[in-house]
Amino acid sequence: MRALRSVDSARSDRDVELQVAPPTRLATYLRGGAVDFETDQEIADELYASHRAGVEAFQAVSAKVYAFVERAVRHLTDEVGIRQYLVMGASTSGQTNVHEMAQATAPEARAVYVLFDPLMLVYAHRLGRGTPGMTAYVRARMSDVDRVISRARGTLDLTRPVGLVMPANLAYVRKPERAAELVRRYLRPLAPGSHLVATHHASDLLVEEVAPVYRRIAELAAQRQAWEVAPRSRGEIEALLPKLELLDPGVVPVERWRPADGDTEKPIKVAVHAWVARKR
């Protein structure tokens, strides 16, 4: 594999996690992407077996979260006027990425993606080659806030509003005070009018259906084969956002955040909450 040169120089391949299946690689495998190892396939198959609907349940989560992010980004771009995004993760399986969603109506839109797995970084870098100067990639973990913000300044103007996109990331932070701290630290250097777009595994939706999945994830995490997940209720999520202004309809099941068809009465299919919040 060739060495990658981007905003951030690649570190040693020894940093690649081969015995643990990170959520990004699991999601890529689920969508049919090319970045996966035998570990990813084995863990993914075990998780599919833990839900009575099998792989279709996980595909539904991926599809619903993706559709929400697209709706939220297009709202911020078209209605709020945001032209720059800081994104935790990236799609590496051919789906439209955040900068492409925004550039559909605002060609000047920019984005910086944060990825920690060097293999995921390589594939994301290839997807962004069509927009030189408009996208960048930082190799870091979400907890490396200072590093991320420092590198992001090379592409984004932090004196102007930024859309901070965190799809499911906070669910992998076990302690709620730590999750709240990460939200504060990322938003602190961003201009007023910046927005947080996020989803979170839910502990109060489809409880009986997803309980076996969460139990299996906990078992795999204890064996150091997967990342631990901390699902939270709507109230617990709102507690992470005390100083932010939630856009209507607030923290809701991901399918009910301003659905394209306007229908909020359909049965909930996935146990994921979503929200968009504004920094005053």
C-alpha cells in the first residue's frame, strides 16, 4: 500500500487495529465497501446473528442515519447558510460524503474529515480527490480535540459558523461527563451560529429488540474484539447539550427528524436518536 500524504502525515501501519473491529470498518463492510479484514467480517456476522432481523436491521440503521445526515446538512447549507463542515468519520463505500451533499447547492462548501484508521484514511482521501483544496483529512481519534482543531484551521475559517457532524460517535464514549466534555471542547473554538449534527444509539427505543445486540457488543468489547457502546435515552442525551439550542423537533428517533415525506407517524424501525443543535 502506498504511503498517504494529506493534511496529516500517516503514521506507522502498526497503528492499524487488526484484532478489533472499529465501527467505521464494520459500517463499511455492511455497505459492501472494500475496506475490511477477516476480523471485521467475523464480528459483523456475530452482530447480525444477535438481532432477529439479521443483517437487514443493521442495514436499516446505516440507511436511516445516512438519510438524516443528508437532510441535516442540506438544511444547514440551504437554509442556514453554513459553508464548512468538520466531520467525524467519512463514507468509504461510495456513498455521498458531507462535502458533496453541501456542494450540490453550494459549490464553495468545504469539509475536514477526522479518521483514525490509516486504511480508512487512504480510501477517504481517494474519494475526495475531485475537490482539491475543498476537503482535507486529519488522522486522529475523536479525543484528540486540540490536534483536530489545529489541523482543521488549515481548511476551515473558524471565525465563521461550522457544521460539526458526529454520527454515532458519542455512543462510544462510556462516561456521560466525558461525552459532554468532548461536545464542549469541539464547539468552544467554533463561531456562534455553528451547529452540531449528531446521532446516538438509543436505550429507550425498541428496547427488547436491541437488548441482545447491546449484550453481544458488551461481550465482544470485554474480549477486546469490538468497541464498547453506551446507548442513552433521550433525557440522557439532552443532558450532554445544556448550553445548545436544539432545532425543532429536538432529540427524536432518527426517522422523525424532519423526514422528507413529512410523515412522523410511521412505526420506528431503528433504535437511534438524532438531533441538530445550534451554538448561541
